[in-house]
Amino acid sequence: MGDQHEQAGALELLEQSDLSAADEKVINRIRRATLDMKTTIEMFLCLARETDDGVYDEQFVVEPLVNQAIDQQRHLLSGKSVDVEINQLAKPKVCGHPQAFSIAVNNLVRNAFEHTLAGQGPITILIKEHELLVTNQVSSDADGKHAPIEMTSSHGYGLGLGIVQRLCERNGWTFLLQASEANLTARLLW
């Protein structure tokens, strides 16, 4: 983990110096890449730890973890003019591994934010008593010529969602991905 701390320290030093607008953009990209790397490391650590840390029966509230994921991933919507609509039909509590749930939700939110094109909102997040649904639109122009979603995207449709599947299996939750021509819905059931 030493490299991560060094990177964060170097970023802080750079942020304290006088930067041009172009430099600021580069710094922001580096910051996000560092955060992505940290998230990926945490996912693997969580998978490794889950078998022996015994935190499977903790009760936690869903809503704060969903809000946290939205805040962490909101930069992916920058300049896209896409709204995020949260519809909370219930205030569920889930029993299981809270970090695993948080990682799963972060992945679903990030995938929806990343794969939504400019002006293609809204992204809808629905919280029900036993289910979380994250839906984003996937069709783009009038001809419907939108590139298919890459299931091997470096940020998650391959690696991330595979991990979501594993974390869900270990906690007795269900993860489903439903695609139509118009939209993609990720569902997490508990």
C-alpha cells in the first residue's frame, strides 16, 4: 500500500503549487485514476478477507451507502447533462457484509454513470424493501447505432461486475443485469 500513500502525497504537493487550467485537468485525471486503483484494491481485499472476518450478520441501512456511491461517482457525469433520480419506496436494512454491499453498489452506480452518454438521462435509482435497481439508457442516435456495451470495460462491466457477482453469492444476495434496446438495469436483491 506504500505506493498509494506516495501517490496521494505527491498529488497533495502538486495541488499546493500554482497550476494552469490544463494542469488542473491532468491532476483531476490522476486523482480519479488513484481512486479507481484504491477501489480495485479494496474489492480484492474485501474478497480475500470475507472468508475470515466474520462480518456476515451485520445489519446496515441501504440508503446512506447508495448516496455515498452517487457522491463518489458523480464526476463521471461531468459535462454530460444527465440527472440522477432517486426513488425511495422503502428504507430497507440489509443483513450481511456492509463493505461488500458498498462495493457492489459503487460498481453498479459507476457502470451506469460511465455508460450513459451526454443528454441521455435520467439515470434512475430505485430503492425497494428487498431490491435496489439502477437503470440507465443505452440507445443513442435516431438510427439506434449505439456501440454495444463492452462487458470487458476496464472500469467494470467485466472485472467489477464479476466481483459484484461473487460478493453477492457469498452474502446470499442476488445480482441480475437486464438489458433491452433502450436501457440497462442492474438489480441487487437481498
